[in-house]
Amino acid sequence: MAYRMIALDIDGTLLNSRKEVDIETEEAIRAAAEAGKTVVFNTGRAVCELEDLWMPEVRYAVFSSGAGLYDRQEGRAFRLRPLEEKQVRTILALAREKDIMPQIVLADRDVIQASHLRNLEHYHMGIYRPMYEKAMTLVPDIYAFAETCGEPFLKINLYHAEADERIRTREQLATEDMEKVFSEVSSLECSARGIDKGSGLLGLCEALGMEAADCIAVGDAENDLPMIRAAGLGVAMGNAKPEIQARADRVVADLDHGGCAEAIRLLLS
């Protein structure tokens, strides 16, 4: 099959364990673009968190785990699919009762509470401190902000201090008609029903006049499974958990041993 596009998860896939894009991956992306292939990001990150990662060869991103698409060339977000207001209230009411760092994802920015930024390590997100300090919009009270913000909430990430509490939070939200998936080591991502990286990939394919069968999707985490299943070829990184690898068509090397570059080269085979 001659694939036309590859969708890359970022954390755990495009980035190595030092949160860097290695030279081998950069060269593979460049080679794919020179061969007329399309390389896109498909990420749980918001647009503001991609600023240091854009490459000349990458124009499009599926962001916020499928809640929106972004065209870097035109500088616009489109096909936005936000949470309902009632869902936002339910999520944040529960978070307020717990030791949780909520992150509110809007179309043009991410919002967190300033006191939570000072305690990123407590929520197991210390490795992202440089990016958070640069990209986040800080407010004194995240819950007061949510009450007055009139913009659509594309996603809410709930970062937990305790792994068991993250499981309980998902169980407590089980009756809510929305997507709830684990990401990173501490996050529960809450998105509108039917919104995930798979639906985002399908939406981008439609916008670009492609079919999902034309695409390769590469990821490592639970929130990557929908795009791995939706693509013509689903690829799991070697650092993915066994249950993720078992549901992929192919498994490549891990994030520190050229796995992303290996997957990109599948476009050229």
C-alpha cells in the first residue's frame, strides 16, 4: 500500500525521553516531505504547546485529542468540537473536591492555576515545566475563571497526585456522556462524546481529500488507540504498553532508539 500521510503522536512518539526530536526523526520527516508525503501531528496537546515543535515540513495538526484541527500556514483552528457547558461544570465540581490540577484547553490557549504551576512535580508533570512556563495562561483561581469564561472548552485535563485517585475519578464520571481516557502518568482527559484522535484523523483526512486507508498513525498511549485503529496502518511504539502494541498492525523501536523515524520510513517503502 502506498500511504500518503502519517499522523504522529508527540509525547512518547515524536519526542524522545528527553522531550527532544532527535536528528534521525527530523531527517525522516524531511525525506517524507520531499517524497510528497504529508506529515501531521496528532496530539493531546493544545496549539500553544506546539510552538517549539513546528517544522517547515509540518503544516497541520489534530490537537486537543481530536477536539480541533489546526492549519499552521493559515494560523487558524477549525472543526472545533467542545464539551457541553453541563459537562464542564460536572468535571470541575468533582475536581474541586480532590487533589487535582485541572488544565482547561481553549482554541487559542491553555489555562491553569498559578499555584498548580508551582507544584507541577506533585502532579507528576515536572518534565514539562519549561513548556508549561512558556505556554500556559495562568489564573489565580481556575474555578473562578471557568465560571466567567464564555469560550468553548475543547478539553479538560485532570492531573492527579495519586494513580489510584485517577482511576476513581474516571469511575465517578462514568455516567457522563463524554470521552474519558488516561494520558501521561497522571492525566485523565475529558472530551466531548465521539471526540478522540481517531475522529480527529478522519476529520483531517476529509479536509485534505484523503481516506483513512491512505494514512499511517503512530502512538504509544491509550489515547492513541482510536487513531491507530482508524488508520490504514496503525503503528505502536516499542515503549507502548503491551495492550497498545497488541492492537496495532506494526510495532517499531522505542522512543529512544529510532522508533518514530522507523515508522516514518514506512511511508517511503
